[in-house]
Amino acid sequence: MELHFKSWAESAPRLVAVAAGREPADLVIRSARFVNVQTREILDWQVTVANGRFAYVGPDASHCIGPDTQVIDADGRYLIPGLCDGHMHIESGMLTPAEFAAAVIPHGTTTMFTDPHEIANVLGLRGVRMMHDEALMQPINIYTQMPSCAPSAPGLETTGFEISADDVAEAMAWPGIIGLGEMMNFPGVINGDPQMLAEMAATMNAGKTVGGHYASPDKGIAFSAYVAGGAADDHEGTAEADAIARARNGMRSMMRLGSAWYDVESQITAVTEKGLDPRNFILCTDDCHSGTLVNDGHMNRVVRHAIACGCDPVVALQMATINTATHFGLERELGSIAPGRRADMILTSDLTTLPIEQVIARGQTVALDGRITVDCPHYDWPADARQTVRMGKTLQDTDFAIKAPDGANNVKAKVIGVVENQAPTEALTAELPVVDGLVEGEGDTYQIALVERHRGMGDVVNGFVSGFGYTGQMAMASTVAHDSHHMIVVGTDRAMMAAAANRLGEVGGGVTVWKDGQEIALVELPIAGLMSDSPAAEVAAKADRMVAAMAECGCTLNNAYMQHSLLALVVIPSLRISDLGLVDVDKFEITELFEENA
């Protein structure tokens, strides 16, 4: 376990003895093409391990081999460092830390820097501690960033719990806390909000890293003010100019490829074409649901994608190993195959397609040919962490009725426009008909509702959304609703919207899809309404069925579930929905649903 893994200082006497040949190594790997991400070289060197750390790394390790030393003949395969995810949310995988680890270990991920701000919105500091504690139980390295913004935008949403500057200061002393999670309240930082600055100060006083989240196209004075506040990285860039601006201002530009965020190709040209120093660029996933993890991969998928976008394979590996470790102050602990570092490495027969053939973490084989070979221990999640969906009443179709202004035959309504493969939405308008005093969706514009689920208030906020392509009678509901994690319901039929919402109340949270009056897919997420502790393959199978069910309802978008889950994220432009109303994120204010009578 992480808590009992010996430090470099504790292991130093043995590491020195092994490297000097006075004691035998636990493990030696020879006949490998060693990828040195420190120097961007490929060397015919041999590697030794003792106490779960690298000891001798050099041309000939024969002096380190004893009668009980395990020797692996790599047969000319490449030996690369274990992959690091620089920014991600475990909850987005619909899995607990243990099951998430079990899903990604066979893909070569040996280190993750996670921000559990999803559970923070539901269970507060206690929820963060539970995630942190299960993370430390795993056979790979899972570092936790203390969430910074719950709520993400005070005054624009209501969460189940709030995170304070005192909470942040307390968490900085926990053993697995590596820094502050993404500072989403960028207007607060720019305007000198005392709580936001206090959280960042507590992190920096602890000598740890402040995560960034600047979701604005303004790269002028506002951006400079945000960077001056202390954010050290940012993953919200979507264009080459965004990546360049971040690197020029001393930030690490994190380029993400998640289940629905495709922001690597548009930004990596800052390195491949503009020639910027690649050490300031990091690859990450941000959000991957279980189907992606099981079927497509994790950080190996991101590295392969970066290479396909024209990046040199070794440079791409640096962006997923040493660059990430260096950013978090851990370059002497992990991220490369070098003496003293944790013995996290991968054997692969090809640097471009990157098949993950053997994964070693802390000197132990943890996956072989796509199969995990170790256990990932589970935390004992308490009952109250599994009983978090409190709706207060059984919802009816009338709860989803949108009344028109008196005497109106049609209205001009504001509409949330979904953008495929990107987190930002568009702020659209549509002229919609009024039938019996109620506004009706039309064409590709249908209803969206946010159902309050933390305090049992029974409140429903209604609006309109477009871009999914839904047809016929359908509804989809989810208690995964970044970041406040109330319940988002989208549908073309009010009665089915009510049925879908009530269904999630029955099962304690998750995602459900309804068509023609019947439930056609269900993913149960009983822990905080966000995660399941069932095996990843089982959750992925249900998630795959959910994606197929969305397609049966007419949806044509790539991984549209991720788009659905972000419709309440009131810190990313342009138009969102919250428990307090429709939110104009460009102005950071609540706005009216109707503009004027059409």
C-alpha cells in the first residue's frame, strides 16, 4: 500500500548496495530498448529494481544478479516509464478509485493526479477523505488534489456541501494530497475573492501545486490576473493559441483527450509546428467514462493519439511521464526510469501503436497482456454515502411544464447548444410554439430540467437544449451533473422525464434512458449518485448499453453522455442550467429563459 511503501531515503542503503554489486537486485530487465525520457534517447541498457525502486540503470547489470533475482528478457522490446495522467476525475469513470485503478492498470497507467471535486459537491470534505483513503490503498500511485470550488461558482448554484479555505488548509496535511484541484472560479480569482486566494495561499504555503481552470477565450488582462493568482496549469485550452498563451505565462498546458473532449490535435501544433519547448506540455484525460476505459484505453490512448497528430513518440511519452511528474514536484520520485525512482514501467513492442504487454508498478508485475494480475482493495463505503438522492416528492409531468408569458402564441427562448467533442456550449435562441399555455420544444430543441436532489426540496428548473439529435418520445436522466451533481433530465416527453427522474430516486442515483414509455437502459451509481463499486467491465457493459440507447433515441453525437453530464457546469461558457435558474456563463449571472415574445 502507498502508506507503507518505503521512501527513497529508507531504501537508499539497499539501492546503493545493489547498484554497487554488493547485494543482488530483486528484478533485472535486460535485452530491452530503454526509452530515457530524461534525455530523449533510446538506449540498449539494463534496469535493476530493489525495494520497488530502480537501483542500477546502465549498460550491464550482470553484477546485480543473484541466485534469487528475477530476470526478465525483454527480447528487444521497448521499456518505457509507467504513464501518468496529469488531470482527471475518477468519478467520471463511474467507478470508485479501486475499480478505476483495476480498469486502467492494464493500459499502462501507473500514476494519476485526481481531483475528486464531484464527490466534494455531494458529501463535502468527508467524501474527499474517503476517495483519498481508497486511493492510497491501490497498487499504483493515486495522488489527490484537494477540491477548490464547491460550489464551483458561488451564487450561481447550490451544492450538497461547500468547501472552505479551512477545509483546504486541513487537507494539505493529509498524506496523499498533492495540491489544490482545478480553480474553476476564475472570475473570483480575477476579482480578488478572499476565499479563493486563501485556498491558493494555503496550498502554496504547503509547498504544493495549484491546479488551474481558465475557461474563457479572453487571453488579455483577465488571463494575466488569473495566472498571477498562482494557478500552475490549465486544461481548458481548445486551440493552439490557448496552449501557447499558457506556456508563455509559465503555466503547464495540459492537453486532454477524454471520452468527449478532443483538445490534443488542435493544440499540439504549438510543439509540432511552432516548435515550443515540449517540457511545458502535459497530456491528460480529464473525464473518461467506464466504456472508454474498458474498450479503448486510458493514457495509452492519449499518447497514441498525440503521436497520430504528428508528435514524436518519445516527446509524446515525455508529456505523459516526466513532464507530469516534474510539474507536481515528483520528478525525483516517478515519471522516468532512473535510480531511486519508483519502479513503474511498461514493456511494449512498438512505440507508435503502443501495445501494453507488461506493466510493472513499484517493481511488481501488475498487468500482463491486458489482464490485471493484482488486487485493488476496496474502501468500506458507509450507508450514508450510498443514500444521497433526496428528491422530496414523486415528480409529475406538471413539474416539467414551462408556462408561457400570458397571451403568447409563441416565444423566443434561450437554448443551450451542445457542441460535439467539446466542453463549451453555445448560447442559442429559438422561436418555440405555445400549446394550451405551455411552451413546447420543436425539432432539435427539447426540454432540459435540473432536479434538486441534495436537500429534498422537490425543486425543478426547466429550460431548453439542442444538439443531441433526439427524435420521438424519450427522456434521459442522470445524477452525474457536473459540478453540483443535482439531477439533469433531458427529454421530448414530460411524463417520461418525470418517470426517468423518479427511477433514479428509486435506485439511489445513476443514468437512465427511456423511449416510448419504457426504460431501455440503466446504469446504477449508488455511491454519491456518481460511482459504482461493481467491476469495471460490468459498469462498462451498462454504460455501453446506455450509449446505444441514446442512439436509439436519435442521438448522433460522439459520447453524448459526457455532454449531458456537463449541462449544469456553470464555469464553462456559454449557457448552462443550475438549481437557481439558467446561467449566462459569459456574464456569470442568472438569466431569464425568454428573451421576448416572438
